[in-house]
Amino acid sequence: MDEAVRRNLLERVEKEPYARHLGLRLVRMDEGYALVEMDFDESKQNIFGMAHGGAIFSLIDEAFEVASNSHGIMAVALNMNVTYMAAPRPGDTLRAEASEVHRTPRTASYQIRVTGSDGTLVALCQALVYRKKDRAILEM
């Protein structure tokens, strides 16, 4: 992975207000790959005391965002299809792992898996980005 792109993405993620608000932590990234963590606590519960789908989606989206922009070309989401498999337990550290499946000059496809502390599959996402050929990450 290009070191300038890595530094730029790290800086952007660290400054991203929404990610900081949710306590999202970028653990690892490489070209076409990102691993992001989030602690499931009461601030992320729905009306039934379970994990709010929006919180899990936000974790997925953060990993997707980093992985898809890791090539240094701005990538914007076109479609995300999420299937929720199991409810995490309170206190779980949720991990979203985004992996590139296929990339062309204009689009790229990713699979994002969310697991709980014990490895239970919490959610699975298939996502597609549009790669903007005229917008490099470093020029922004």
C-alpha cells in the first residue's frame, strides 16, 4: 500500500467526527482491506436493548470506506446489502473486516463480515463502489 495514501487515510479516519462519536477504531488496513472495531455498549442499543442495526451498519460502512479508498482513488458507495445473522452480547467488541472481491477501473466489490468477541458471525455485507477516476485521495 502506498505510504502517502496510508497516512492520508489514517489522518482522515482519526478526524472523522461520526467515527469518533461511535468509538470506531481502525485496527488494520492494506490495499483493498480494512479491519475496524467497535465496542457494543448501551449507547448502541435499540428499543429492545439489542444492538441497533444502524450502529452495526456504521461499523460496516467504516471498514468499507477505508478498504475501498485504500488504492488512493476516491470511491463512493453505490450499493450495500446487509444481512444480520446474530445479535451481539452487551460488552462485545465487534469487528468489521472488509475485503476486496473484484476491482475494475470504475467499480469495485467488497465483502464485509462483522463478528463478535467470540467469533460469532453478526452480519454479512456485500457492497459496491464507484471509483472516481478524476479524484485522488491525496489531492483532497
